[in-house]
Amino acid sequence: MLKLPVRLLLRLCFRVRVRGMEHDAETGARTLIVTNPSSLLDGLLIASMLPQPMALAVDRKLARRWWMKPFLLLSDVVEVDFSSPTSTLSLVRALEKYRRCMVFHDRRFHNDPEYMRVLEATALIAEKARADLLPVRLDGAAYSKFSYFRHKVPLRWFPRVTLTVLPPQKLEAPQDLPPRERRRRASVQLYGMMTELLYSSTRTDRNIMQSFTDAVRVFGRSRIIAEDQDRRTLTYGAMLTRARALGMSLAREFRSEQRVGFMMPNSLAGLVGFLALQSARKVPAMINFTAGARPVLSGCRTTELKSILTSRTFIKLGELESLEKAMKDEGLRLVYLEDIAATMPLRDKVGGLLASWLLCAPKTPADEAAVILFTSGTEGMPKAVFLSHRNLAANREQMLCVVNVNAGDRIFNCLPMFHSFGLGIGTILPLVTGIRVIVYPSPLHYRNVPQLFYESQSTVICGTDTFFAGYARYGRPYDFFNARLVIAGAEKLRESTARLWKEKFGVTMVEGYGATETSPVISVNTPANTRAGSVGRLAPGMRCRVRPVEGIDDCGGRVGELWVKGDNVMMGYMRSTAPGVLEPPRDPALDPEEEGPEAEGWYDTGDIVEVDAENFIFIKGRAKRFAKVGGEMISLAAVENALRDLWPDVRLGVVSVPDARKGEQLALLVEREGVTSGQIATAFAARGLSPLWTPKRILCVRELPLLGSGKFDYRTAREMAIRAERRA
């Protein structure tokens, strides 16, 4: 009786759009509706828009609140205590009675422990009742006045709401498992289903400037979005106005150039300059100014750059005069932001202000290149990696599906913008999601970063094990008291670093995994969904293959070289051997004529991994970081881990060098005096490790060679070891 008028009222007020309604008819006799919790309107919206009647399973305390009655009036209500097994059984009986049921609660998805208990109970209900799961995605309700995200996002009375019905699914936990393990497996399956549900309905067809102007529209021009180490801030309105005005000037300056080198630090000017190039529809090639002149110039030649956008102040403060001279000697034109700003004509300033107020954005297709990054070059000359707008948008949405960050957070980003994590997650993600980003120019300032993290009241930080170990040494116990999420990636997170952060700061770190070529995240552990020793589950929307590697035990096909495919995988490489030629990723083992599109888009990570039944990834080492010593394959990463067990707080790295007798031998670079092969051999023998694991060449150094990203520089280390071998 009430359903039709309520539906009409909701359509009128919230302009509700419904997609995928044909999937509703594909469900069986019993259907459990699952959705991404966003607001108190969820139950009312779904009950009014779906054609068949349903019951709502509501937490008992929530159902008895007087103000909940209007939100439950279209459905029969089943009161449930999700922590009680008996209530779960009563819900199974309710599902048998009502045929259709939806779990309704006021818990947000992601890392809320209460929500994970609800998820486990939901999985148990679906399994016991042998019900179909009908995923329904709600978009827009989170911005209403009835949102669960109060004080996190700007709220409006009547935002547009989209309801997307996805194909029904079933949980398939093995029946031969013990009950507790079967419930856990079912809840993990449901968690995966929910993250895929979230990702499948996100938009990845917006370019960076469109996403940025969307954020301005949602959060308002007056919202502070960026802050630097001097506590200067920029609002959304000011940043958009400056980026659009500067973009008009840069469009003329680089009229005949499609790609422009970009050499700027993490700063407010750097953020505006990056967005300005996007506004001008130019593709910025992010120059790694810490890499040295030779790799930088090689990258410029590879991508056929003619000009570099930079800053006189930055070159002076960064002491980059020698790199500046090398660029000019190479024939590159350096354009300085200060000069552009000083000569900006009035028409650009007025045009930028007008475009900002009208929230105009260039209509660059999502599949065109958005940015060029360069690989770290740990084992050779860097390659140019082309990432599209869709690549970056997809990875951003993949992260937001599994990591609980929102507009109430503050991200402290000290990773440089030429680093894929620093650009994709540290810079672009907060700019387009309303999260204030605090920018700092260097992650190597181990005393300053903890202090500024504390002063800025930041809640999220990403970095490498090397950087986090430094912050732990110099930070005060209260510096990270406000830290809610600390993600380590790019290199192995040592147990000693994680333990020190837990003991000193009370912070539990999580480890992720990615690559420049995947924009960058492939997997990440979260407080709600983690596995000890792993780097997390494969991100939603991604597929993987594990290829056997000669000499490495495949353990039933689950250990080998990792290949991945997804919307976040790069457009392709440009190599120094073929400047200007874009090489798309593909699987050479598949015949493109027979496999068609299936052969395209596969990226070889070069990592040897184990992937378990729940898609948790365990890194064993890099394919290129295996040495063949005396006919046996030795994982250099495994040797490094064994050595770190001996000296947990000492930085070290292992490389392979040629050996006339055994083919290859291991060389150790270590920041510790007096280390000998005999000491290591004795310790390894006591642990039952092979004598072949003992490095025969030891280089005790004051400082290890590091890349600007904080990774160990294996290429330089190998050259050092070879030179030392020749001198010996």
C-alpha cells in the first residue's frame, strides 16, 4: 500500500536511478540481499525500488529506537543480535519464511570490527539457508543527511542516488572443513564479494581534472585540501583557480609538445603545477631528480622530451645545478614556474577564475596517457611507464574498496611525486576524495617527519621499511599517537621495524605490495583482512596467474612468477632501446591470434610468490634476484631475510656476482663492521641452512646505496661488489 507513494517520493527527492534490475529476476527461492552500508535510507531505498517484498534483519538495539520506525515501514522486521549464534539461527528461519531478506545495520564497511562480525554472521546465514546472495550497490546516499559518514563528508538533504543490482552469487565453502573454518572461509568469500561489488560499480572513466572538479563540487570551494611544512594551506577553490590559470599559460608555452618533463618537489606549487599540466592536456613525465644525470637523461631521450617544467627555487634548495646543466647540455629547454607566473597575462587569470567557478574540466579520454613514471632501475636502466587516467582512477577505487580512509583523515605524504605510491596514493587520491594532504619534500628527514606528522594531526602515512625504521629511531613516543593507518610497501617490512612501531608508538603497521606498472597497488593487508607474512589479498578487479619457474618447487602450481591483469595495469613501456615506441603489456605465452584480447594486458611482476586459496600473496623473491650457485637456485631475498634474523637492526643487501668456478657467488653489503663469511656460515649451519647461502664476498660500508624511493639500489651495489672483487 505504502510502497508506491514512498517510491515516488524517493524518486522525486533523490532522483533515484536503478540499474541492472534484470538481475533481480535471476535469484532463486531464497535470497539474501547484501549492500554497501552508507545511510539509514538503505533499507527504505532497496525495499521501495525492488519489485518483490522483503524482510529486514536489524540489530535489536537499533530496531527499538523510536526514530528508526520510518526507515523500516516498508518491510517486515526481524530483530537480530549478530554476536549471538541463536539469533543467527532465527534469521535462517526468517529467511525460509520470508524468502527475501536484507541485513540492515549502522556499521560502515571496511575495517570496523563490528561490521566484520556482521559479515561473518551474514555468510553463515547464507550458507545454512543455501540462499542466493544478491549484491546491491548504493551510490549517493552516503552524502545525505541520513549518512553513516557524518562529520566525514559534506552532507546534503537530497543528493542524487543510484541503485545498482548486480548478478546473484552463491557462497561455496568446502563442506569437509570443520565448522569454524567453514564459517571463516564463507566470511572471506563474502568479504571478497563485497569488495568486488564496491569496485564493479565505481567510475573509472573520469580524467584527473574531471575527478578533481567533481571533488570541488562535492566538498565545496572553501574546504582546505592541501598543507605544507610551513603550515601554508590551499583550499579547493584556490587550487582549482591557480591550476586552470597556469594551465592556460602552459598550453601556449608547450603548444607543440605532447609530453613535458616535470621536476618539482612535494609542495603546494608542485601540486598546482601538476594539475596545471593536466588542465593543459599535457602528459607530465615525472623526473626522478635523485637518480643522477645519466638515468634522467636516458629517460628524457626515451620519451622524446623537449622541455622540463621546474622551479629556480627548487633547483637552488635541492642543489641540482649540476643536473640542470646536464639537461641544458643535452639540448633540453628548462621552463621555470616563477617566470611563467611573473609573465602570466590578465586573460589567463580571468579565464582561470571563470573556468574554476564554472567547474569546467578538459574532456581528455580516460584511456589516454595521464602521466609517465620511470621504473626504479634497481637492476638496470629505468624504463618509462605510461599510465592512463583509467589506470590511476581504477587503482584509486581499488584502494578505497579495501582501505578505510575518508574525508575525515589527513594523509601525510613525504614520498616524492616521481614515486608511484607518492603520486597515485599520496597525491592524487586525497586531492579527488576530499582528504587533506600534508606535503613534505623528503622522506629522508628522519627527525622532521615524525614532528610534522604530530603537529599536523595526520592520521595516515605511507612509506618504505627503510623510512619507517628511521622515523622509529628518531621519533618521540607521542609523535604518531594519532596514526590510524600506516602502510609499508616498495620493500619487505622487517619484523623488527613493525615490532618497534608497536612498542614505541602503539601502532600496528600493515604491509602492501605493488609496482609502478600497476599504478601502483596490487595488494594490501588491512586491519580487518590480513594474513601474517603476506602482503595482502589481490585487489578487487584484478586477476592473477602464477607461472612455474625452473628450479623452484611449485607446490601444486601455487608458487611461481606472478602475472597480473586489471584496469590498473599500465598502458605500456617505452624502452631506451626504442625511444618513442609504446610497448603494451601482454602475455607472450598466449597466442594473440587464438586468445585475442585475453593475451593483452598481462604484466609480469618478476616476483616469485605463493598465492593461497584466498588470494593472499606471499613474496618469495624476485625472479631476477635468484642466483645459480653450484647448480642450485638461491633466493637472494631469502638470504637477506636470514641475515636480518642475525642482525635485525642492521641495514644490508645481497647481490650476485660472476664466479669462474661456481657460475655465481653471493656478495653482502652491510652497515656493520667486522662481519665475516665464517660468522655467517656458523650461524646458518646452526639454523640448518645450506652452506651455499653464505655470502663469500663481504663489503662493510658506512651507508648502503639507496634510490630516491628508499629502495636498496641493487644495480649500484652489484657494481660495487664487482669492483671490490676485481681489486681483490
